[in-house]
Amino acid sequence: MGITASFRGEGKIMEIGMKKMIGALGMLAAMGAAPLSAQDAAETCSLLNGAAIVNDDGEYLGRISPPSDRESIFNEYGEYGNPYRSDSIWNEYGKNGSEYRQGSAFNPYTRNPPIIVKQGQAIGYLSVNKSLPSSVHPALVGIVCYDVTPPR
């Protein structure tokens, strides 16, 4: 499934913006391999901030935002960031956090991880799968964008 399959926009403006967002995700994903300027990191984090996370079943999994946000995947006391909630991406035994479930963000071989959606457009994937284009590691987003160390 391409990242625009369920969230196809209309018009060139959305297309250009989406390419920019996907490029920024690529910059963030490459951070582990090469140095990234503070400006590039800030731009990427700005693009991701407020984005919703949706699994392959269409279930809302929270959003990429500071840990103070009650819907943030980085709020360990909130509904979506709590590693003990069965549907949290941080629950390694749950359907969205298991390294064995095909649709999980933590399955290194998945082809259909949770989708990152901003302003109604799919902009990438939240996944540890390094070979999946336009994907970004969930923990890397927390560390780089919000200076938090996620539970895993």
C-alpha cells in the first residue's frame, strides 16, 4: 500500500507539500546514519508535530506531540503513550507494539505499519523497518523532537 492510498489529496499544492514532508521524514530517518543540521531536525519535527497515528485497521493510536499532550504517544501516563495499555504502540505484547504482528510499529519486517497522517494526508509510516520508504522509528522521533526517551 502506498502512503497516499487512503488519504489521496487533490491538487498540486498538496502534492508538493506531501513531497516536502516525505523528504523531511527521510532526513529524520537518516539521522542515525549521518549528521543532520539542527535546522533540518527542527523542520522535520515541526512537520511531524500534531500528526495522527493510525494503524492498518484504521484505529487511531494517538498523535506525535509533546508529552504534556494527553493524546501524545510520548505521554506515558496518557491513553496512547502508556506502555501497559493493550493498544499502545509501546506495549510490546499488544497488537500495535508487538515485534511479531504484521501491522505493528515494532515489527522490523512489516509492510503495513501505522501511518502518520497530517492535515488529512498520509505523510509516512511509524516503523522500525529500515527498508520501508518514508518510515521513521518511533523512539527516534521522541528523542529528537521532544527530548524524551520512550519506554522501548
